[in-house]
Amino acid sequence: MSTLPRLVPPCSPEAPELRALREQVREFLDEQRAVGAFTPHVDCWISGWDEEFTAALAARGWLGLTVPEEYGGHGKSFLHRYVVTEELLAAGAPVAAHWVGDRQIAPSLLKYGTEEQRHAFLPGIVRGERFFAIGMSEPDSGSDLASVRTRAVRVEDGWRITGTKVWTSGAHRSHALMLLARTSPVDPEHRHAGLSQFIVDLNSPGLTIRPIHWMNGEHHFNEVSLDEVFVPDDRVFGEIGNGWKQVTSELGFERSGPERTLSTFPVLAGLADRMGRGELPPDPALGRLVARVAGARQMSAAVAGQLQRHLPADVAAAVVKVLGTATEGDIADLADLLCEDTTDQGFRDLVQTAVDHRPGFTIRGGTNEILRGVIARELGLR
């Protein structure tokens, strides 16, 4: 009888050094809460933009943990970064300003960037001064990135890019956009060929940023339009035509982190606290959600170990993303049900924010429907 392949690597016990780091981060967060530096927020990694808080993290050496010292970083492991980000997310701290640069751009620069690009961008990311947005999705191209229509045309000394990107979180506050574009015509037999990445200055002539407001009035998403925007050759990222491989590698960082499990953790913690004090009736659904979060957390930490070993993690990341984001949404649903009549308006507002954000959990970073197909292919089921 054949056995199915293991989709997620095993998780190792946390080393004493990492436990000590975890305690340091918790002490810092307690101090920040005590002075009113932040209020716990749902989806803090996408909507909690606070450049002063980012600067405070940078001052403690907690940004660019995996960046080598020669580029201004700290030369630590992905597990060190995992510990820090997990504690920040569990506390609902405002980390959106540096999130994309620290999570995604820094490791991608180390893997595919030129020496000039590394020296140009990594020190600013580590200092919490250089912010990035991601330009992948388009109006008619979401999870199916092979269908992107944004085009880059070769010109003297660079490229002219025309197209539209949507759901670009933080573009209105960021300095640069990591953009995916088509540099050669679509080949029906090889749809993922002919894609390339570019680092685009968000102040470039011909580039327009329009806000996309949520129904509750929040603004962190944007539509970015490019009309013949010039990008010099030294801002081509990686190799022309290698964009699909690069993006797939990048999505391993995006899909597997603790943010795919902990976006609504402040709500879960609030439910547990209120049940413990008798303000809410006991409900076994809370225990089931805690168990699911614990399981997803173990898998997410295991993927961090996989990344540290420089091993492929795209399928494991897809598993974490599917299970984690489904759990985040179920936390919001349970809290909405149990707290319908609560008189704690502050907690009620937190729950309402979780409900408002819920539809996006399973969409961003690749819809769960698409990722189930990725997982099924790995299992040989399609």
C-alpha cells in the first residue's frame, strides 16, 4: 500500500535561545501597552501601520533578523524571526509598515537581487525606513498569476511598463513596488514563461495610486496604474523570464508565516479571558479553535525551519495558508455569535473588525480554492 507524501516537515522543539528571545519580546510589548503605544488590533500586519512602532522594533534589532550583517542586518535564523513576529501578531501590534519588506522583499533580495540592489534596499528595510508593496494581482488576474496583462517593453537603458495592479496593500505609504509583468507574449503551452519582476519607484512619472476603501471605511488596499513607466535596467529583479520561479519562491514566505493563523488571535484570547472570568458561558467550540491554532502554529514553525535549511517550502506553505486562514475566519464567526449581546464595546468593536476582515483571509496570498489544487497535485490527486 503506497503512502501519501508528507506535505509539512516535522517541527523541532524551541531552543533555549529562542525562548529567551520570546520573553524579551513579551516584556517589550508589555511596556508598549503600558504607555499606550498601541491598542491590540485584528489583522495588524496588514492594517496596523505605525512607523514609530516599526522604528522602535528596528532599534532593538528585531527587523532584518535574517539579513546578513554586511547589509546592515543581524545574521540570525528564520526561527529567530518567527519567534519575534509570532509574539507581535499574537499581541495585535501595529507591524504593517515594515511587514512586506521584512517578510518578503529582504529574503528575495538575498536570493535573487544584485549586489547593488541589496546594498540599496536592505539597510533601509533593517532600519525600518524603507517600505515596500507587492504588485502581483490584477483586475482580471488574481490567484492565476500566469494570466497577468501588465506588460514590460524593452527600451534603451531599461523597460517601459504599462498595466494595472490591485490589492496593493500600503502602496500609498510605501517607497517601492515589487512588480510582476509579462516581458514576452503568452505561450499557450508554457503559460508561466515570459514573466519578469521589477523594482518600481512608487514616485515614478506615469504611476498613479488610487485608494480602494473597505465598506467600513478602512484604507490599506490600492489600485496602482502604470502608463509607460520607465524602470532602468538596474531595477530588473532577478532574471528576465524567470519571474514565475521567483514569485513562487517568494510566496513561500508570504503564505507560511504566523500571520496566516494569528490575524484574529486577539479575539480568540479575548474570548478565552471572558469565559475564564464567567462573562461568557463556556463553549466547547473555543477549545476546538485553540487546538486548531496550536496545530497550525506547529506547521508554520516547521516551515520556518524548512526555509532556514534552504529547502523548498511552497507546498507546505500552501497547507499552512489553507488551514490557518480557515481557522482565523472561524474565530471571527464564533466571537460574533457569542458576543452579540456583550456590553464591552471595546471588545465588540474588535470582533466587528474581525468580521469585516473575514472575507479577505482565504483570498489574499492566493485563494484557498487554488491552493487546494496545488496540494492535490502534490498528492497525485490531479
